Amino acid sequence: MASVVTASELRSVLGVTSALYSDAVLTDILDTAEQIIGPMLVQWSSPIDKHKSESATLTTIHTTTQHKFYKGQTVAISGVEAHINGNKTIAEILDEYTFTITTTNAPIHTDFRNVIPAGIAAENDLTQYDNVSAVESAILAISVDIFQSRIAPGGTQQALDYVPGPYRMGRSLMNRVIGLLGPYLDVESVIG
């Protein structure tokens, strides 16, 4: 669910009506933009690569980066199995990469199960960047590129003289907004 920029804000920038493009369509575009930009911003989050449940009420989570969480903290977990997803309380810190959470009715499996693609354990989400103009502008810029690539045949816009423009969804997508995001970039995400 888009959290920094709303569908109505994107609709205003695009100059389209709700009769033509519903909130669901625009929210999907905004979610995609946030999924591109979010991992590069400073956040208290760690990718989850595996988990195991030795009991129905306790699940062990392993992360690929140092998680920086503490016992008793509530973290938002997503992208894992249904009984693990959601806001969970950390029961114990086992080491800098592993912690346990309380669960209900977890299927018991004593060996670690891989999570592909990686899930996320986060103390917060992108709402911490609400009212940060540079981040909002970057999300809007990426959203406009995504919108244009969806509506243009072959993902390429044409000028009035029918000359095709460059494909906007390539590797340079982030380069167009990196200057806006500079102060908010997580340097560990670049070297990880």
C-alpha cells in the first residue's frame, strides 16, 4: 500500500481522471515506485532469508544483514508465511542475525526453511519519509516513468513528430532521482 504519495497526488501530477485510471491502478504504480526506492533509503529493516518453528508459538528468524532489533520490540514482517507476517514481538535475540518471535499455530519444522524472495523485518516503513519533499518527488518521478511505460506501446513515448523517445525503465531509472535521495540513502544498501 502506497504510504508516502497518495493516488490522488499522482493523479494530479499525471492529469488523469479517476474514470480513466482508478485508485487501484495508480496505487499499484506507487507501490512499485516505493519498492524500487525504499530499499535504498535509511530504514531499520533487514531481509529475512530463512526461518524455523520449533513450537507452535515460537519462530526463529534469520536475516541476511545485522538486524539491530531488541528484545520486546515490535517489528513488521512481510513476505514470509502467513503465520509469520504482520506485527510481531521479538521474544529473544539469539545473535546479530537471528531472533525469535511469538507466533500462533505455526507449523512445526525444526530445520530452517529458505525464504525466496527474501522477506522483510522492519521497525518502520516508508511513512517516516512523509512530508520529505525530496523523497516524495523521487517517488513521483519514478511513478510517472512507470505510468508512461505502461501506457506507451513498447514502453517508449513518441514526440509530436513521431520520433520515439528513450526507454525510461532501464538501468538508469534510479540515476534520474539519485540526486534527490542523496541525503537519505543507506550506504549499506549500496555496498551490501
